Amino acid sequence: MKKRTKIVDFLFKVLYGLSSGLFWYLLYLYAIPYLIGQAGLPIGKLEEVLVFAVAIFVSLEITVSLLENIVYKFLLNAFVKVLALWLLISLLNNGVFTNTLNYSGGVATITMEFTPIIYLIAVWTFATVLLDLVGMITKKYF
């Protein structure tokens, strides 16, 4: 392989990892919380770790795109997806919303549980990890 082709291949992998990391970041830490917020449910604050989360997702996805070993690639990719799920669950307060309202002489506490939405997102996340596992097995052995 020519040196120029190797450099172009390397840059393509880095750009792919960068775009993939930004995609997962935007999906789990922006789009899903935004949609849930639009439904009227409050979302926890994550400003202090936002830049750190972007850096982690992007750097991990770049690393995944550069890895040649299929097992390490799968493990790191699965870690990225589970990390994104964990951050989303933390951001959504484990799927439970509690608010106290003060009204003329009384106090009311409202608790809403939207864990089925979180379960659905978790099933989707683990299904993609399982599909990656099947893809890894078929690529390695077939």
C-alpha cells in the first residue's frame, strides 16, 4: 500500500470516528433528552460535564475507528454505547420525576415515572451491542 493511501485511510478513519462520536453524543445527550423535555418532563443538568462527555465520546469513537483488532473494537464500541446509556439514565434521574408544588396553604407532591421509555432505550442500546457481537462473530469466523 502506498504511503499516501495509508495517510488517506488513516484520516478517513479519524473523520469517521469523529462523526460517529458526535452522532452518539448528540443522540444520547441532546436529542433524546430534548424530546423528553418537549413532552413536559424535566431533565437534570449536565452542563459541567458536557464538554468532558463530548471529548470522551469523540476520542473513544476515533479509537474504535482506528482499531484493527475486531474483539477490541467490539468491546470499546460496546463500552461507548453503555456509557451513553448510563449518562442518559443519570440525566433523566433514573426515569422518576418528583416535584413539590406549593399552593394556597397546601403542598402537593407529584411523582411521575417514565421508566418504560428508559427500558425501551436500554433494550435498543443492548440490541445494537448484540448486533455488533453477531457482526464480529460472522466477520471473524465466516
